[in-house]
Amino acid sequence: MIDLWPKELSTVDQRSPLTILKEQASLLGEKTQNIVIAVLENYDMFENYDLLMALTMRDYPFKYAFMLTCPALSNYRFRLFSIGYDIYMYPVSFNLDSDVSEEIIKDTHVEPGKDGTFQASNEEDFIEILKRIFSSRKAVQVIRALLSQVKS
Amino acid sequence: MISLLFWNVGRLSRRTLITRLARANDADVILLAEVADEPIDLLKELNKTRASYFFSPGIGNTKILAFTRFSDQFFRPFSETDRLTIRRLRLPGLEEILVAVVHFPSKLYWSERSQAMQCTELGAEIRKEEERAGHQRTILVGDLNMNPFESGMVSAAGLHAVMDRKIAREGSRIVQGREYPFFYNPMWGLLGDGSRGPAGTFFHRHAEQEAYFWDMFDQVLVRPALLDRFDFKDLAILDDTGAERLVKDSGVPDRDVGSDHLPVLFRLNLRVAA
């Protein structure tokens, strides 16, 4: 039988946004002794894909939410942001917490798009936005609030 | 019976009015959006004559304020985003429920399509939290910035909120092979001037072809599992505090006195059957 498939089919030379998020999620657990952890939630957008496509062409088949989670507080969860992308991985669209969004706009003067989302056009941009989100006052405040609730 | 009061206060300092509303309606839970007052000032006012309310703070969501007539330990945040706080209401001797309070993006900034898309996320979010809680005894209340008949409210993948409790009682509906639970939306019954009370919760006169004048942006949605605990007569759009009118003589919300939104009050019977 002739193999018609290309040889390099299984070669993956690009880290997906999800991989990067997973790495960062595991780092948060290390920093807080797993008191506050980050969980990546897969929004099953295929579930709603027909509706979404009917509503807009600008949505993404891969969509994940970055949830700050505190197991000791009845698994309290806070969605810090969500991302969406397609099979090309970039651009990645960020849907941010509004306080974080305001902070980024103030600090960088970068305005979000009409739909309120920020776009990372490549991995470098993606990492830069993540850095800003994680060091935002809101993110730090929520993590500290969860740590102090547990410790008290 | 437990009474819940929701009001979008319109970024105005209204702590005296909130207190009057709460007292006049015997509110056990006060849920507020667009609050200008500091929580501490509001709490002081609420407890001025009698110390009966507690502040029940969110953790990640600080835009929706909650005050309860019981310790905040019975109304802890379960899951939050910047626009949503889902609380577990767990009072001794009463059925546990989830109270999801939302303040959706305004039509000033979001198109109806964007709102509908956001509803698919909100719907998914609620379903996930119900799965975590292990039940579907959920109410969703808040300023949805949509009318009950809009796509995001009605679509199966959105909030799937229907106007008929008999349909809601069916529990869920399968669309394209996927099952979506219903919400019952009693606000349909309060639409228009043939209903008791004001014709909506928000009034806006547009200088354009399509104008509803009245909108029902502030809504209460009830999952089928709570239908027997909710009576339509225990739902009201409030237009006075007992001491002053929140509407002008024409019947539309008076922002000079109250807010551009009217408050919504509802009651639930959460007693556990013996």
C-alpha cells in the first residue's frame, strides 16, 4: 500500500497557547503551596458552534478559561481570563476581566478591539499579555485574598 | 420564605433608599449592581436602627454587592467572574440553592450578537457550576441588559429561558443531539402595561425606528428544580420604597429620586419537606 501521508505529519514545532497556559498554571500552584491553583477549563465551543457561527464568524473552536481556584474554600473559582484560537494557533484572542483590561489599557495605551478582546498575533505577544495579566493588581489581589482567607 | 431584592442603582448614592426598600419588603438578601456607596457606608445605613444585615463580599467580583440578614458564611461565593457571582445559599433547615447574580454588558457597548454569544458562555458557566454543586436548584438574577425575548435569553445554548412554566417543567430539551436545561423566565408575565406593576424595569426613548420604550433588563430566572418553590405572585417590580416613589408621574423610572432601573423583588420557599 502506498503511504500518501507526509513524513513530517507528527512533527510539532510550535508550542500551543494551551501548553504555555498549562506551564503557567502549574507555576502558580508551586508559588502558593497549592493553596491557590489555576485550572484550565475547556469551553466546549463545538457544543455551541452552530449558534456561534450563526451569530458571528469571529469566534474560535479552541477556547479555554483560566480559573483561579482555591480547593480549601469549597473549590472557589474565579475566571481571570479566557482565550480563543483556531487551528493556526495565532492570533489568540483574550477576553479579560474588566479590571485587568482597564489596567492594561492604562499602562500600555493599547485599546482592545470592538468586541472588547485583546489579540496576540504571535507567541511573543501572547507571553507579554500573560505577563501583564498575572502581574495586574486584580490578579494579585484575588490570589492574596484567597491566601489570606485560607490562612485565617 | 426567603426574600431577595435586586437593584441596579445606576452609580448613584442611594443607601437610604436601599435601606427603605429592604426594610419595607423584608428583604433577606440584597443584591446590588452599579453601587456608588462604599459597602461599609451602606452596611452602616442598613443597620442604623437595627443591626440585622451582614455584608457578604465577593472575592474576585467586587462589582455586585450582597448583603444578607444572616451571616455571610451561609452565602459564600462559589464561582465568580468580573460580571458574575455565583453564591451557595446554605441556610440551616432550608434547601441549598445556587444564586447566580449577573450584570451583563450594556447595549451601549455590546451588540445584541455579542450579548447572545456571551450568554452561551454564561449558560455553560452555570451548567458547570451546577455540576460541581451536584444539583440544579439555581436562580439567575440580575441586570441582563437584554429583554426576555432576545436570542441570548431564549436560545438553548444560551440561557434557554422560556415563558411557560409547564414547558420549563419538562426539565430540558435536546437540540442537535445535545441536552440543554431550561430556565423559567417569569418576567414575561410582567411585560407591558397589562401586567401588574410597571411595564418593564428600564425605560429609554430612542430617536430611531425600532424602540421598545420599556425594557425588561432586570430579570429573575428559575430552574425547573425550584419551580415548586417559586410562586409568580411573589415576584414584583418595585416602584416605591414605602416612603417615596421611584417613578415619575408618567410611571417611568425617576433617576433623580432612584435609578434608571427599577428594583425587582422575589420570594422563594426553601423549607425542607418534613
